[in-house]
Amino acid sequence: MKLAKIASIVLLSCTFSACSDKVETNNTPQQQLLPKYQDRLDTYKTITLTTDLSHFSKDQKAMLALLIEAAEIMDDLFWKQAFSGDKKQFLSNISDEKARKFAEINYGPWDRMAGDAPFLSYSTIKPIGAEFYPSDMIKEEFEQSEFADKKGLYSLVRRNNEGQLFTIAYSEAYADEINRAAAILEKASKYAQDQEFARYLTMRADALRTDNYQASDFAWMDMKNNPIDIVIGPIETYEDQLYGYRAAFEAYVLVKDLAWSEKLAKYAAYLPELQKELPVGRNFKKEVPGSDADLNAYDVIYYAGHSNSGGKTIAINLPNDEQVQLEKGTRRLQLKNAMRAKFDAIMQPIAETLIVEEQRENVTFTAFFANTMFHEVAHGLGIKNTVNNKGSVRQALKEHASALEEGKADILGLYMVRQLLEKGVITEGKLEDYYTTFLTGIFRSVRFGASSAHGKANMVRFNYFAEQGAFTRNDQGLYRVDIDKMTTAINSLSNLILTLQGNGDYQGVDELVKSSGIIKTDLAQDLAKIEAAKIPVDIVFEQGKKVLGL
């Protein structure tokens, strides 16, 4: 599918309430790939996901195998949240092997990198509420109804026999899978040499069974020395594009890179100072970020569920719980092996295609790593609760909360890099490296499409930068960064986003996304040029116990 055409469907799904269309998987003919999608099946480059496990003991390797088994259950649960039919029957109805693989990557018949456009016959529009809500429910009905846990992170909205809305907890709706995953985590805890990690695993098992995750989030924050880690459970709310209330299941199994982690440790201490210096009024930076946060680098050895759907995450900033963030901060996990794979396969070829020759040397892995890392750090800056009693920013901004938060993290991450370079804390590279790499990163991320919170954020930022003259585009379609104007644009956009968040200004964010969250003509041409150069959109993995020799 040509990216110029993709532009025409950007944000289309966001204009609908929950869609009643379903993908028919029972008693249907073989699913066929739509002709215009024939060239889209190679948009992902396959990477073998592995790391050196030779220094781990027999018990540690046994624990890793169990953690991957628990993660596989999260994968099955996310299929149920994302797709209405039977997974096995759906996949078996796809005759073309490459199309079947594409469906596995996207967890259904919708291209997550192209605004969730259907790519198979007998497929219709993806419900923007996924499978969290009844297929026939409209927004007005939801908003006018009163029932328990209406905005809950860990429950499904369903209808009773009288047609009224109610919720059912994940632990009840998915009881079989939840109990199996919890039992596996408890078994894995017995192999853990680090007692804090063992404690976290047992608490996370309890959280899965009770839908109460805060205690295990606090326990996760207290871990400092564990060489193995797992992020597991219902975490991010991006899949719920109807309201952004409900969390989707996912998992990452991780191995710590001790050498790189030691290099990163110093940066978290600067959060309170940088919060005070934010280019916004005092009222919008009055919260004090937790000082117990940490930065670490990991090799990721298994992705599952939401984290494995479509574009792959290369850094993590968790927990999302606002109380935990305010009291403890967050942990920022940089997924170094996945990040390196994306830089080599995607970032460098994009720079060769779209950046003026004299600035291509400024696109570096050091800058890419730092920009990605400080994106995650920047989630801890700004404001979590509105200044005008509208509740948390997440609840006030509803389905736009995730996109604006990602936009905030991107722009404040770049602001932090600049400040730390000026303070002499960052000693590698120069400002032009970070700015040019950042612009190249926008071209990479904007290809994720409108259905991605990151994609929306990138489109808004790209158009804002263009209006402010932060970069220029010559007659050959090559871009040059203007350092001074980029700095000015970063400050003004930071102010705008933090103000919208602090005021809980849903209408203002809605207008911003509709006016600026679009792919305009020049950018569509540039994206078509990237596609013509056959640069991958993202990466996909060969992963699992066999790959790792477990």
C-alpha cells in the first residue's frame, strides 16, 4: 500500500465510536490478501532476539524458560483483547504463508502501521475499543450509564441479560490463563537468586489473580540488583482507542547489561532540577518527580502481547501508576539489542535517503540511544494531575492522553538532552547530533501510522516543527536542521503540551490532533521515497526458548 494513500486514512478510525463490525472467521472461505497489500508484507525485517547467557547458572536458565512460558500466556490474552474471533481458526483460514505471518505480527487482519486498515478479504474496520467493550456500544450509551469500575484499567465492559452495561474483572474473565501464568511466576520465583526479584514475582502472581497491581509495582521499583527481569501483565492502554481506559496484556523478558547500566545511573538524579527548569508556568511543574528512579540497559530476549504487536518498543518507562510515580519515580529500561537493530536496519538508511549529505554524519547510535532513553525519562517530568480539579491527566484527556503523553516525552526528552549537554553532564556528541538524529527518528516513527500513539505524536510534532522553521527541505527533498529555530520550537511546544495536560484540555488536544496529526503532501512524498528504497518499517523477531537454547 502506497504511503501517500495511507495518508488519506490517517485518523479515520478516531472519528468513529465503537464499531459493530466484526471479522468473520467461522464458516468463511479462505482469507485472501487484498491486492494493494502485496508489497506491504516485507515491511518488517526479521531479527534473531538473543543475548549471551553463558554466565548464568542452571537455575537462572530454568527461571528464564519459565518466564518465557508466562509471557506466552500474555500473548494469548492479548489476542483475545485485540481480536474477536478464534485465533487458530482465523490464521488457518489464511492461505498465503506471508499474509499469515503479517496477520500474526498485527494480531489480526488490520495493519497497525497503516491506521489499522484491513489487509484481508472478509475483514472490516477494527473496533477502536478493541474487545474491551460490547461491539454494539456507542459512546453516548457508555457516558450516560452508571456501573461499577466504569473507567477501570483491569476490567471488560459487557452487557447483562437485560442489555445493561456492567464490568467483569480480568481475573474472572480470563481466569484460566491468569491462574496458569501466576502459578508459573511462583514456580520461577523459587529459582531466583535475588530475593527482591523472587518477592516481586510472587507479588506479581498475586496481582494477576486479584487485579490489584500497585503493591507489585512498588516491589518492582525496589529491585536494584537483579540481573534478570520481567515486565508482565495488563499495562499500557494504547489498544483502547475509544477511551484509553483499559490496559492490554503484554510481557518483556529481559537480561541486564551491567556495563551500560552503570554508565546511565547518574542521569536520574537530575530529574528534580530539570523539572524546576521546564519552560512552563510554575503551576504546571509543581509536582516533584520521585528521586528513587533508575536507568538501566537490557537485552530483551522475549516480547509478548501488546509489546509485540506491530511496531516494537525499544525502551520502557514504568510503572504507569501515578501514585507510584510520585512516591518512587519510574524505572527506565533501554532495550539495547532491539534499539541497535532498528538503528542499523532503519535509521541509517533513512538518513541516507532524506537528510542533507553534510548532516548525515550527525545521525549516530549514541544520539539515538540517548534520545530514546530521555524520552522515557521525560515521562517522569511535567504533571500527572490536572491543576483545575479534573482528576488525573490520563482520565481528563481520555483517548488522546496516550498520544499527548508520548508527544510530551519526545519533546521534553530532547529538552533534557540540551540541558544536560549545557551542564556538562552529557559528554558524548554535540547538540547537532541529537537534533538531526531526532528528526530522522520522526521519519522512522511517523510510519507507525495513526493508530499508534507514537505515530500521532510524531505527526503533530513534525508539522509543528515545520511551521516554526526548525528544519528546511530543499528541492531534492532533503532535510536540514536549523539548530537555533529547533531550540525555540522545542521550548514553545513543551509549553503548549504541558499546559494542555495541566488544564486537562480535552477540546484543545482534540483540535491539535485533528489539525496537525496528519500527513501532508511533502511528507507523504518523503515516506513514499523511503518505501521505494525498501527500508523496513520495523523489525520482527525470531525468539523463544529454542532460539536461546533453553
